[in-house]
Amino acid sequence: MERRSLMQAGLASLFGLLGVGSARAATESPRQRVAYHLADQDRALFVLGNIQNHVDGTGGPGRADIRLVIHGPGLRAFHAISADQAIAALAERLMKAGVGFDACANTMKAQGVKLDDLLPGFAVASKGGVVRLTELQQSGYAYLRP
């Protein structure tokens, strides 16, 4: 009889510990995965500000996986030779915080720019910006177009 009681107590303890682990996991927020979309040059600073607020709101760098996909006229705001200082400084800060910047290859071709002509830190969305946005959404990223 004593053996059965010890076994029941052991199993109850084990299930209790598993329950605590499950409850703890349920209260932790998953890391946010977000794809921001920018196509308008005059909205570049606004979108970068939104992303900075997102980084801050999730607790700082590394707390969210954020990508900015840029195509069309929006990419002109990131041409290295003509970028506004405020845009260049904020883009650099966000890249250092882990935000990924993807430039549409089709737009780059249309604007006659290469990766070296953009602010440092960009990656090329080789299949195009809209395809990249779709790929990100299919892999679980939330889509935002502020």
C-alpha cells in the first residue's frame, strides 16, 4: 500500500511540474515577426519612426524580427548620395537594432541603382518587393503598411 501511495505522489508531482511549465509557456509572448511595406518616398521617415516605436515597444533590439521591404518611389529615399540625414541616421540605427531592409530588385533596375548605391546594410529582394512581402507573410510575418 505504501508503494502505491509513493507512486501516486510521484506521478502527481510530475504532472504538477508539467502543468507549471505549460502555464509559464502560455503566458510568455512569442517573438513578433513583422514585415513593414514602404512604397512612397514621402512616407519614409514616418515608416522608420513607426518601426523605431515597434522596436521600443517590444522591449528593444532583438525582441522582434522586423523586415522593411521597399519598392517603387520609396526606394529613392535610401539612395546614398541623396538620402535625407534624418532618414539615413534612423535607418542606420534600426539596422544596428537588427531590422532587416530589403530593396526590390525590379525597382533598383528601374532606378538604375546597385546595392552599393543604397545606404549600407540593405539586402536585395531578388524576386521583387511584392514577392518578398508575400514570402514573409507565408512564413508567418504580420504585414503592416503604415
